[in-house]
Amino acid sequence: MNGNGQQLFNLLPALYRVKDRQLAQSLNLPTTTEIPQGPLESLLMVISEQLQIIAQDLNQLYDDQFIETCAPWVISYIGDLIGYQPVNGVAPSVGSPRAEVAHTIAFRRRKGTILVLEQLARDVTGWGAHAAEFFKFLTTTQYMKHIRPDNLGTPDLRDWKPGEYLGTAFDTTAHNVDLRRIAVERGRYNIQNVGILLWTLNAYSLTKSPCSPSPANTVEGSAQCFRFSPLGADMPLFNNPITQGANITVAAQPINVPDRLPRRVLCEDIQSGAAASYYGESKSLGLYLNGTFVNPYQIQVCDLSGADGEWANLPAKGSPYAAAIDPKLGRIALPPSAATPQVSASFYYGFSGDMGGGEYPRADSFALPDEPFVVLVPDTYPTVHAALNALAGQGVVEITDSGSYSEPSGLTVNVNAHGRIEIRAADECRPTLALGAEITVTGGADSRCDINGLVITYPPTVSSSPLPTALIHVTGTGNELIYLGLTHCTLVPGWSLTAEGDPEYSNEPGVVVEASGMQLVVQKSICGGIRVQDVATATISDSMVDASAPTNPAYASLDGTGTGGSLTLQSCTVIGKLHAKVLNLSDSMVRAQLAPADTWKAALWADLKQQGCVKFSYLPSGSVTPRQFECVEEGQGSPEPLFSSLRYGDPDYGKLLPGTDDAIRRGAQDGGEMGAFHFLLSPLRETDLLVRMREYLPVGLEFGVFYAT
């Protein structure tokens, strides 16, 4: 009997309690306790249960008055009571309706202030954000009773900061009135205008990554030159933003947003020594020589532009500085020395999203998370080749850092029958695998192979040996492999990059599949062209397939012209021509065209038009496809995608410009953008931002959204 029922029973006179138990004994009533329960005691127990239900309901009615403790079904009613406007909730910080309604109540107390607008922009989009009141930067004739000493008609030319930030989100110079409307015509500087500036690129880390030596280092007696990029190309360094906290109380500064790291800013910061904000271990940038961290007072920041062998401002022998750094180009120069040191760096680079590998969480994508046999590189074996030999056809090779690993003879992956091999970077690591020959994958019956988190490249060599077939080659004869998975990988388009960032081998494929009946699955990856024989299949999602030019074959059979196996593309951006037996295309973009005297029937060509489906995608002109639904086809007067860059290695690689027509930028099935970065749902974040801004903007003001990156 429950406690409340027992209490009620004990309140009865003893005479009735004794008679009730005597009656229970005489009738031999069943009971679960040592003392039998009579009819009266059982009745009180039922009454007690109902009283408890009423009490719980009364308690819940009290809890339902507060957003922190209310039942889930009450959240929408409280939201409606306070005028909460629901949003898509793409960013994690607005994914909880309960938290969103609670924040709305808190924000109402600060409604109309610029810091609330900045916090809303940051939380709703999940991007770096800054809100600017443009009337503060108008050139005005000042009233003598209200002097604004900081509002100068012209910038102080003795101070470099106004010029450094001129035209950026942190521009503080005075401007004439801009009469264009901020919301429609993108005008900025006017009394009623508030600007919401967004940084849509993210800063991704590389920890103690080996720097690439320049080819000019072969000249004896010259300065030793390196690049931060493990692929040996110029790249801008980014700032690792310092958070403003859960509640923004001070407006964002350049150090609070993920943006390119300017030379002058880094130079001033390094002169602060131990108090530096950008340079230091666990900060935006750190340089190591022979494994030893370089003191900031030994760093010189300068312009190292110029062709290899002719960099400007190279340090001379006997220089008081240990190294010169150019954050704009991602270059390092050391004074001439007899011994070449090992140069590594921890730094941040810019990119749009979690794709192609990086030091972001990937553990959920591991194919063999609980595999008992895991071989570690370099902890147990120094090379991937040695680790694969130790596996003996089954298990995991895991690389535990973000280093560069050279495999001059390539790799041979041979999976046991009914077995599975996974070659992966450890979670939050991004190693680079430099091949001297291809990765050959074979296996027994019902075997599988996975590659996760690696950047794979084929640096240019001076040897006369023939080029490999591809970076990854699944051979055909006697090969019974049924599955090859590439997840969060980068197979460098063009195999490797020049110092300027151009592809070295622009028409060479990244993957070749000869095995019959095999399935190729590519997810969240960047890859060059793909060759798949007609009785194999390929499924690609949230990825870039980049053949380096629209006229190059991005997907075809082994000869680069014939019919490739059945292809499924989900949220992909493809640069190059496609020829598949069966085509299923959704939320994707194909940027391709025929070359002069091309033998292809069309730049996008499916043999079987009765099978498959093409929907919510951008297609090249004259495409031969199965039935289409809500697609945009290239042509005169038709919308076309506007890319920030299509050169791999650029921070905004594959990113659509905000000015792209909504038929493409909001043309996916769920209202997101077509292409590889559909998973970011950028247009939906913008819609959420517009909803929030209209709710909190002071009366009489207008706002506009601007993109700093």
C-alpha cells in the first residue's frame, strides 16, 4: 500500500481498522503485504492514488507557468503569449524551442539596443557577426554643444588602422550620406541605417603541421623559404575568433570574428610579446623550428610576395630574427643556414563547412568504431605502409596527428574475404598523405574498404616513371571488393597544386573503379574526376567533384568518354562533364560544357532516360537526362550560379555568392541552396535572421545584411 493511502487509513478510529483487518483474515483476501488489506483499506488506497494524480496535476499547472519547467506542449502557448516568432532553427544555438522562448523573454528587456541585434545575428545564424550603427560614421558639421572628437572628417594618415580597416566591417572613417535604401539597394551610411555584417567562412585549425619547403631552397646560400600549406601553395591565414560569451556585453572586434589575418595587425600583436592575442601556443598562430616554439620577439612580419626564388624582404644571414612570416600569403622565410631545420606551425585556415577532412569532430562517421585491432601511426608504426602490412587484411589504420606522410611507392590495400579495412585520421586530426604512386585497393569476397579524414596528394616528381592511373585505383582482375567508402576526405583536384594554387595534373582522375559490381560511396569529400566502369555504381553526397575545368570529364567510364556506372548525386557540386548509365540527381549543381569538336552527345548525359530522376538541380545546356522536376537549365536568360571561387585551396572554394538568383540559391527541395554546401542551409539561416531583426529593430530604423566573407 502506498504511503498516502496508509496515512489516510491510520486516521480512522482503531475500532474500524481492527474490524477491517479481521474481515480480511476471515475472507482470506489476497494481499502483497504481511498484513492483509481489508475492503476499507483497499478503498482508501484507490482514493489515495486519485488524490496523488490531482496533486501532480496541480504541481504541473504551477510548473507550466514558467518556461524553464513547463511541459513541452506548453512551450508554443507561452511563445504565442509573448509574441515569439518561430524560425527554422538551423544554427545549434536556436535548435531548442524552449531555450529560444526563454531567450526572447530575456532579450525583450534589452530590445532596441545594438548589442541585442549583434547577439541575435550571431546566435540565429551561427556565424561571426557584428552590428554597426552607420549614422555614427557620417561626415557631419558638429554642434559646438555636442562635440564628437572621434568623428573626423578625414582619417589620420599617421595611423595605419583606419586605412587597414577601410571598407571592412570595422571601418571607422567618416562617409558621406548614402541615399540608397539599405534593405534593397545596399546603401550603407545614413541616419536610419543599421548594418548586420556576417562572416560565413569558418576558421579551421591545423596543429603542428609540417610546412612545405619552396623549390627555391635548392639555391645554396639563399634564405630558406616555406609555406604554411601542406600542399605547398599560397594560402591566407585566419584568426581563431575569441568568443564574446553567451551574452554579448561589448561589441565585436576583429579578434572576435573568423577573418583573414592582416600583416599589420599580426605585426603589432607580435610586438606585444607574451601578451600577444594572435601569436602564441593555443592561439591563432604558432611557429616551431625543430619542435621548439619560436619566441614572438624572434618573429618578423613582412611582405614576402614574389615568385619563388625572388621573394621580397628575405632575411639576410645573421638576421636578429629567427623567421619572417607573411600571413596574407601564408609564407615563411628563414635566414640562410647550413642545416635545414624542421619547420612546423599551428595555424588556422578558412573554409565554408565541415567537408574534405579537418580538425573537427568526425568520430560518428567512423566505419569501424569498435574494431579491436587498431594500428596507430606514427605511435606504433612510422608509415601507413608499415601499418597496413601489420593489419594482415582486417582492422583499422589510424593516424593520430596532422602531419605529412610520404609514401613514395604508394599503398597496396588488400582486404580479407568478408573483412573490412579502414584507413582514417583520428578524430580532430587532418593528416596529409603524399603519394609517389597510386593507392591500389583489392579484396576477397564480400570485402570492404573505407578511407576517412585524409588529404591525399601526388606531388610533382622529376622522375621519368609514368603517371599512376589515379590517386585511388580499384583494380578489376580477380578483385571481389564490393565497397569503397570515402568520407571527409580530399583527393586533391589535379592531384597537387602549384605555388599559385593551380592544379598540376588537371585532367587526371582522383578515383578509378574497375571492379565489377562494386559500390563507391563518397560523403562530405572533395575529389577530382571519377572513372567507374558500367557495371559498378557510385553514390556521392554533400561533396565536390572537381575535374578542374568544365570541359574535363568529371564522371565517365574508364576511358574518360564511355558510359560510367549508375550514378546518384545528392547535394553535390560538379565541375566537369558527366556520362552515366542511370542518373539520379537531387539538390545539386553541374557546371559543365562541351569542348570544340567534342564527341560527347551532351555535357550531362544519361544513357537510360526511362530510369532515374533529376530534381531541384542546376543542369548544363542541352542535358540528356531522365525526367526533370523543378530544375534550372543553363541558357540565355536563365539564372546561373555565381561562385566566389572554383579553385581548390581558396578559402571560399565552391561557395555561392549571395547575389546568386534565388532559383538556385534557394532552389533545393527544402529551400536551401543547390550544391555541395546545401547541408549548411545558409538561406534558411538568413531567413531566420530577417525574422528576428524585424522583431527587435527600433521603430524608424532600417537594416541590411552584408557579408564580410
